[in-house]
Amino acid sequence: MGVKVWREYGSGRYGQIHIACAQPASGPGSKTPVICFHQSPSSGAQYKVFQRVMAEDRLVLCPDTPGFGGSDGPEAPVTIPDYADAMADMLDGLGYGTKGKGAVDVVGCHTGTLIGTELAASRPDLVRRLALPSLALFTADERAKMKAQFGGPQPILSEANFVPKVWQTTVIDGTPEITLERRLEMFAERLRAGTKSWFGPEASLNYDCESRIKLVTQPILLLVLNEMLGPNTRRGKDIVQRPTVVDISDRAHHSAWDAAPDLMAQHIRAFFDAV
């Protein structure tokens, strides 16, 4: 049958939002559309391989968070609720919500899990179900430690070895299961936000996921992967109101979306399609 892939722009409070779109070549079908929120610093291109698999039977939208990828962004650091509000602007503009085409299903990863959580809590009319692999669920102490280690502006213009280090870890020493060309693509996407690339991670480290996700009444799939946020994701089952936990910790986070897209889509599709 094949998959049709294209790009378009939506509108948000910081300007245009770039969206990578995919659906069955025959049309979007009747299944609930899916929107995928990426980690940061990165872009919707994170889901490029997975998107094509997931889009075999439904519309899948992969927007770039404001300030990342091809999306316009804020001039100063903002919060996760600000990012979620911008995505709500975009979805409203595309005609979703109770007065339009209804709610969407949400996929998130790292920062994207927080944007999805906040969108579900603040605009439940826009979110039907959520699949949140790599849930950035930190205690206050964990957030403080992470912020001390990773927070604040990055020395992209002042440290001569900064970009070469990113190149080495992302491209040369990257996951062997992912092609060099794909690693190069993601290296470029990581750097596109330039000196503002820290806005997304900073917003994540300032967000109290635990208190907000407790308010989410929609069903949530917690996919546990082999990575630093694996234990955090597993811990979510004791906090989320309506959790479903699937352990695929034999798969690494960095390779799952590219090297195991069928496995990721299998679990996420089954959860979204459940009655």
C-alpha cells in the first residue's frame, strides 16, 4: 500500500511550527492520528524511521519543538507548559479538539514525555492516550543533581572541543545498529538550535513531572527501555492513574526508534488500538 510522506507548517505562539507528516498512501484512515514529541536538543527527525512504520495505518505528525529543527522559537528560555501551549496552538489551528476532529494520541521521548504530559493535563480535549517511553520523571533531588550537571547554556561558541566531542559521540562512536548517514543526520539536528539548544533541556529540569502526571486521567503506556530513564519510567506505574507497563529493556533507547521501529510500533499501536 505504501506510505505518503510530506512536510507542512502549523502556527504557534512563537511562530511557525515545522511538522513532518506521514500517512497511508490511500489516505489517513479512521484511526486516531498520532503526534510525536521529540527529545531535546533534537527535532521531529528523531522519529523518521519509526514514523514510516507507524504511519502504515494512520496519520502520524512529528513536529519540531519551538526553537528546534525547522520551528521558530522563543528568544529567552521558556517552560514545559509554554512548549505544551505552543503545541496546543498548533493542534487547534489544524482543527483538532472537541469542536473539530477530536483528540490525538501522543508519543513522547525524554523532553517529549513532559510536553505530552503537560498537554494531556492542561488540554485533555486534545489528548486521548499517551505512550511515554523514557519518561523524564525525576524527584526533586534528582532534578537538582541533573540541573547541576547538565543545566544552563552550553559552550558551543567558547569551547573549541565542544562540537568535535558531539561529533565523536554521535557519529563516530554512535550506535552501530544505526547507519553512519542517519547518525550524521541526527548530529546536524542536534546542533540546529545553536546557542539556544539548552532551552529544551533546561525546561525539562525545571518541570515537576510527578505532580503534573498525577493529574492525567488518560491511559498511559510506559515503555521501559535500557537507558538512564528506564528506572524512572518503571517508577511511573506507582504514580500514573491508568498505567500500562511494557518492559523492553533489552532494547537501548538510542537504537530503539531506528533499529527496532517495528517493535516500538507494535507495542504502541496495540496500546492505542485497545478498546
